[in-house]
Amino acid sequence: MKRAYILLSALAFLIVASCSSPNTDKPKYVFYFIGDGMGIQHVNAAQLYLDSVEHYNNQTRISFLDFPVGSFATTYAANRYITGSAAAGTALSTGSKTSIGTIGLNADHSDSLFSIAKKFKQNGFKVGVVTSVSIDHATPAAFYAHQPERDNYYEISLDLARSGYHFFAGGPVKDPTGKRSNNPGISFYELAEKNGVAITDRLDLVDSLSKTSKTILYNAPNTASGNSLQYEIDRKEGDVSLADLTSAAITALHNPDGFFLMVEGGKIDWAAHDNDGATTIKEVIAFSQAVAKAVEFYNKHPNETLIVVTADHETGGLSIGNYLNGYNSNLAILREQNVSQGELAATLKNLKAEKPKASLNEVKDSLARYIGLFTVISPDDIESKELERAYSVSFGGATSSKHYDSFNYNGINDVAATGVAIVNRKAGLGWSSYSHTGSPVPVYVMGSGDALFKGSMTNTDIPLRILKATGIESR
């Protein structure tokens, strides 16, 4: 009787253990999402906005917040604690730290570092690289290029043409003919054609091209500054989204032997460099919608899919709460902002070109129309004086007393920056920097092998754990 009890107890333990153990199947469909500049507060702010503004774009939940594994990763580079996108992208792609500005090389540029994308390709997987910025920007480049400087756009484009990856999508390359290069040579387009790259700006052709072409490069039409997709807040009907590109990539890559897809939400970083809260939040939401496409795929292939979501670094030092508002926050007022800070600056520049002596009231009309100032959002006396000073700079030629970091991507002027700063302040958001910070970034994981990502890590651990999950040798 005692022996039977022991056997039954052992059997019960094995049953419980097998039910509670993680999925150990090796994934053959791997999604790697990188929110450029996306810290935990960017994610929290986006969810708080969704909670405050019911059913924004039919989304009520950031798609990856419910993933079963959530952790953090440090982001320091080989030669600086606060990293940059090239060094961080290389760490996330190769599993090795490198120096600031370096793409796919070690810190002193004496040796090449090979990305997990290449390792997947060598193991028979189809490979895709997708971004909301130009396809030769730092993060996507880290998955296929080897360059000592991230600004070597021409050389990076040639590395893309030689990569042999199956699918690329994003904004067009910045220097296809080598005009910016000190050593121009064969054009990107010539080399791309020679290597069987089919270039298109039509998403409806991706499916057919994937059956006949070695490599597809989709160039988004109607791009914004920096050859990027339009900000989500500025996107009009007909403009492609990051979710659209993710869906196209899945169509192009899906096959019985598996695929690896890296998707970057590149303009979270740009908006955060501008300290533009509403635009940053809507970029995180757009990124979440792209991840949701992978979740849809996972639901059809739950035992064969791994989804990893992380960031290369935090940008802006964002906080929910600021020293003026104390405990008060009201992110719902951000819905009054209907253009990015860069688009607002362009609108004000056009106003000045048409009416060089435009009055302060005319400028206030633009601020009311585009960001809700003087309608839903009422500046106090101090903020009104700030706007008057900004007006004297942007329209009167006075010298700016503000410091706007050179990283700002959108040609901001003082009125646009001051107006958006007031909206952020009223919403209860705070910013400590126009640059990157050294804060750890979140890591969210779901699918086969997700248990490998439990516990804190540094950024180089992430690609190595992806390879371990799939059984591919890392060295």
C-alpha cells in the first residue's frame, strides 16, 4: 500500500511538472521587434493614453504587455555607458558589445561581427528586415552591414544588395549613387539588379515577387523627412504603416522551413528626441499594432513561433509626472494634438513664408487648431509669456534662449517646441533629456523558448538566447 502511494505521488508530480513546464519546442518562426528609443515609461504612457482615450484606433491594450515573460536589459556600449543606435543595434543583432557609431564590427573595427539574421539564413531560414525609417538606418543596418560609421549610407546600401536576405521594407536608401560618399563607385541600383533584388513601392506585388525574386526591397512611397514612414499622428489614408509592412513581410517569408523577421519602430526615438509626447505615444501604439500582426501569426502556429519585443535604448528620459504637476496627470488631453511637432513647425514656417509679419494671434490660431492650445488647453500666465518669447524668436528674429539638442530630427522652431512642451506639461509628462539615457529597457517574450528570457540581462544576451531557443550555434 505504501509502495502504491509512493508510485501515485510520483506520477502526480510528473503530471503536474509536465503541465507547468514551459514550451520547449524549438521555434521555426522568429519575430524580433525593436522599439528604437522605447523605454518602459514610453510603453506605460501609451497604455495610460489608451486607458484615457477609449478605443483609440480600435486598440485598448498594448499588444505585448500581456506576454508571459517580461524583464529588463541594460544597454551600455563598449566605450560609453549611454549608448547610440549603431552600437546598441549591433549588440542586439550580434550578441557582442561594440563602440559608438559602429555597425557590425567589433569595438576597434578589427573584426566583423555576424548578426543572428545571417546565422538564420545560413541555417535555411528566410530572413526579413523591416523598419519605419530608411532601410539603411543604424538599427536595420546592424542586421546586414559591416561599417565603421553608421553614416556610411552608400556602403551600407551595397552591403544590403549583397546580403541575399529575402525581404526588406522601409524608407528608401539615402545615398544610392554615392553622392555623399568620399569614394563613390557602382550604384546601389546597379548592384541590386545584378544580385537579383526586386525593388518595388507596391505592397500588392510583394506576394507575387516573393515567388520569383531572390530578394525583395519594398520602398515606402510618400515618405517623410529622413526617408521615413509618416509619423502615425501625421499618417493619411493611403500612407503605409509599420503594421502594413509587417503583414507584407509575413506574406513574403512564410514557408515550411521557417523565417526570421526583425521589425524596428524607428520613429519612437525621433519623437522622443523632440520631447513630443503625443507623437511618441502614437508611435508606440503603431509599433504595438505591428507586434499584433505577429501575435495573429502566433495564434495559428503557437508551438512553432517565438516573439521577442525590446528596445535598443531609452530616449528623452520620459516620466509620467513632472515637477510642476506633482501627482496630477491627464494624458487624455494629448488627443487634442493632431500633428507631430515637426509637422507643426513646417506649418508655422509656411505661415511665416506667406505672412512674414503674421501676428501673435494668427500663430495662436495655428496652435489651437493643431495642438489644442487656447481651446481645450489653457496656458497659464508664465506659459503665455513663454509663447510670446518663442513668437519673438520664430517670427521676430530674436535669439532663442532655449537649448534644443542637435539630435532633433524635425526642424523644430521655438513656437512649435514651446507649444508642445506646454501640452506635455499639462498632460503630466516630464522629459529630462533631448538625447538617449542609460535607463534599462523592457524585454517582452512569448512563444517557444520564452522561459530562456526570464531574469535581468544585458542587450547582448537577447540574440544569444534567441539562437539558443532555436538550437542554432551562436559562435
